[in-house]
Amino acid sequence: MAIQQIRYGDWSTLRADAQAVRLEVFVQEQGVPAELEMDDNDAACLHAVAYDAAGIPVGTGRLLPDGHIGRMAVLKRVRGTGIGSALLRGLMDQARARGHAEVVLSAQTHAAPFYLAHGFVVAGDEFHEAGIPHVDMRHAF
């Protein structure tokens, strides 16, 4: 499956599409409480949403003002097709354009190999967030 496009914008513009993906992946699939998934940071972030050829949102991520990338999610049915990589590269490009010297993220431990393949390094010990093991990672530009 090829993505048709990635749109970037603020929460008010992309909320419905980003939220739909995040609710399906994090809340329904992984059991994260909805009140933990949506947070006050959303309003301050640059959001990215990937769409398939039919215009359906299939992936999302966000860039916080401090250079953190977060809430990376791709619908199960399209994982492994390059959508996550395209979103990650796009958010990294946006961070670089904003003048960040590096990006950081908290990866679910099972996803760490994905980020390692994109040049990230582990930067700390494993911890739990919303009952899911995570590890902090960073990528310098």
C-alpha cells in the first residue's frame, strides 16, 4: 500500500484524522486509557497524518515544540508498508527545519528496532508508561 500524502498541521486542523488513528491503535488495540492518550500537548504540536489513496487516515505522529516526536501510530492493516518510516522522516525534516539539533522520543520497547533502523540510539533504561514498556531514544542531526 502506498500512501497518497502526508498532511502537516495544527491540532484544530488535523484532530479528527489523527485522533481516529490514535484511538484505534493506542486505545482499542493496546488498551491505553483514552484520557491518557489525548493530552494538553496536542494543542502545541505540529501533527502529521498519512492518508491512503482513498483519503483515509492510516498513520499519524506529532512533533512537540521542544523536538520530541510522539504518538507515532500506524493502523495494523497497513503496518510494514513504509508509512511509519515516511511519517518519521517527515517529522524529522520538520524538526530540522525548525532548527532542532536532535529529536528525541519514547518508543514502545517492541518498536525500538524500527527507530534504531532510522538512526536513533537508546538513551536510558526501560520504563513503563500506560502499562507499556518504553525506552527513550534520540537522533542527532
